[in-house]
Amino acid sequence: MLELVRENCRYGYRRIAALLRQEGWQVNLKRVYRLWRQEGLKVPQKKRKRRRLGVKENGCYHRRAEHKNHVWAWDFIFDRTTSGSTLKCLSIVDEYTRECLALKIDRSITSEDVLDTLAELFAMRGVPRHIRSDNGPEFIANAVQRWLKQLEIETLYVAPGSPWQNGYAESFHSRVRDEFFAIEEFENLGVARKLAAAWKENYNHRRPHSSLGYVAPAEFAARPASAPELASATPQPTPPLQQGGEIPQPVLSKPVVQVLGAGHEANSSRLMICDERSAIAGHVASRRQYWKS
């Protein structure tokens, strides 16, 4: 137990107990808590202001994720290197499975960089129904809105000055600050990227998540979907286009995406992302061409 505490100094006794059970130890929570008190272990608690998870239409209180790839949330978080240079980090999480889909660190991140990151995620994981964010310039850029609309992804912009409406992204950022930024030191950008990749891997595949019953997000995501989840995940038919209307044609390479439904009588086209990792480069190149247009 002490070895796990040293490796994960910001974990409480409940999460340490979950890690012990992952390693095969037959321990209950009361025993871990008793040993925890005997060793004088205690993680300082931070006082947090309790707020509802959004009160506006696009807040996470009203528009909750019901299945995997239903709602993604994205936001930015900042830190510095040991020399004082600013690091900008783009995080994308699946609100239902709590998986960290992206943790991109760079000196600066533009709207074009955001779209490149999304393109890679769509190619590997699929297209979400909704993406929730604040009103940052990278998220409300015309190119971003135009591209997401073409993919039939609804953007959920929270009310200005209301970060609690994007509660899942804010909660994830509190973990990043507490368990990653507050512990690690970044000598340069390359070190920050390597450490971020390692932390993301540990967060998704090993770290017990309290809201998921103390299982790792990747393990939770791999579980078979229940009947209600499957029903809610089933695409609903959209009204046919009016006569003379145009079907939006995504400007993406066909090895990566296939447009479902051809012909003027078809419903709005929906993208199905194929599992072809080698085609990601062509997909991103196509997206760059779309940006320039």
C-alpha cells in the first residue's frame, strides 16, 4: 500500500484500495482506511464551491451524455516550463466513459490545430453526436463550426462566464492540475509531451475513477452497452431534404470516411469512420485543404 501511495501521492484511501484490488489483494475498504490512519496518511482536501452542473440549455446538467461518443467536452488548460515559457494544453474527454481522448500540449494551439486533432480522433474512434465547449475563439471559429456542421455534429456552447456548465471538462482539469501539473516539472516542450502521454495512458487504463465505480475509464468503455444505451445510441432518421436541397458533401478523403446514403432522396449524410489507422495522414491532409478553402 505504501508503495502505491508513493507512486500516487494525490490519491485517497478509496482509490488506493481500488488499485490494491486490481493487483489481486483481498482487502476491504475498512482495513485500508485503518492502515491509512495508522500510517498518518491524509491528502489535504481542497474547499470547492458547490454548483449545479449548468443551468442553461447547453450545460451538462440539462444535456447529459447517455452512451459512448454521445457528448465530448473540450477545453484548454495552461501551465509553464521550468524556464517560464507558457504551455497550452487541449483536452478532449468523453463525458460518458470519462476517457481522456486527447491531451495535446504545445506552445500555442490554433483552430487549425484543433481540427487536426479532431480529424485524428474521428478516424480512430468515430464521430460524436455533440461537442460541448466554452466560447473560446478556437472553438467558435467559422472553420470549426462549418466543418462540424458538415459532419452533423451539434456544438453545445455554454453560456459566457459559466465554466460550471462545462462541468466534466472542468472536473477533468482539476485532476490534471492536482495529479499532473502540480507534481511534474517540464524542462521543455518535448518533456511535457512525453509526460502528458504517459499520464493520459495511466489515467485511461489504470487510474480508478470514482464516478465509474472505481474502475478505469478504458475498462468501463469496454463493457457491453446496456439496452437503454443501445437504444439511445441508435441514429434517428432525419427528415428528407426538400426538393432542390443540396446534400452536404464532406471534404474528406474516402479511405477514411464513407458517406452513408447517396442520391438526392437520401437523408442527411452521416459519416462512418473506418478503422484504418494508416489513412489518418491523408485524412488530415484533406482537412488542411478544406481549411485553406
